[in-house]
Amino acid sequence: MRHDERQRRHLQVPRRLRLAPLAGAVLFGAACDRPAATSPAPATPPAIAAPAAETAVWHTLGTWSGHGSGQTGSFDVGTGSLRVKWEARASAPDADRYLTVVLHSAISGRPLQTVLDVHEPGAGTAFVQDEPRVSYLDVTAPGMDWRLSVEEMLPRPAGR
């Protein structure tokens, strides 16, 4: 073996060692993505508060009542922020009682989201966030008399 060959062989890095720097870089990068064990825990983000009464106005889009199943008339949602006030009373003593209200697109008729699904008489308010569009509510309420009021949140005019 000549001196040149010996020197070249001596300078060659074995194949398994050629990958070591790459593996080290990957491990280092992964370690940098994680917070150190001694770092303090991140602060809890502040809770998002509901709009203050003085910053919003609720505008009634419609009020409907009925017995059993039915649909409301169409209403135009301009902002996408709705609240649905509801009331349900039992109308038949032995009937399967529940109230399901689903928001639909008045253009396509497709269901957008379930607003309310209750299984006993009562009253309350449900809040809905959707796209601005013309909509209606589909009501399923066997054994129930129901009343719904849909209101839209509008920004309060400046200076009031």
C-alpha cells in the first residue's frame, strides 16, 4: 500500500459517523422547539368578556310561537351575531317532549347549525354566531307549545 492510499484511507470517515452531525442537528432543533424544564409556566390568557351592555344593541328580527313542529319566517342576519330567547311548555301529558331548533339558510334550505336541543319544558337564551345571510329556524317540538324570539346584536352608534 502506497503512502497516498494510506493517507486517503486514514482521512475517510466511516459511513455511520458521517450521519452523526445530521442526527445531532435534528435533535438540537427538536430540543429548541420545546420549552426548558426550568422555564416558568406560560401565563393563563385573559378570559374573553361578553360585550358590555353599553357597546351593543339587540334588535328583534322576529318572534314566533307554535305547537309541535314548524318553521319560522325568514329573517335577514346582517352581523352574524344572534341570540334566541325561547320558552317551551308541555302541551300533552304523555307525549315525548323535546324542543330542537335548527338554523337554516333561507336561500339553499340547508341546515347551518343546531341552536337549541332541550328535553324538558323551560325557558332560556341561546347565542348563535353565523355568517350574515337570510335564514329561518326549523322547530321540532312534539308535545310542546313554544315561543321563540330572534335578536341580532348591532354595534351601538358612537356618542350614545
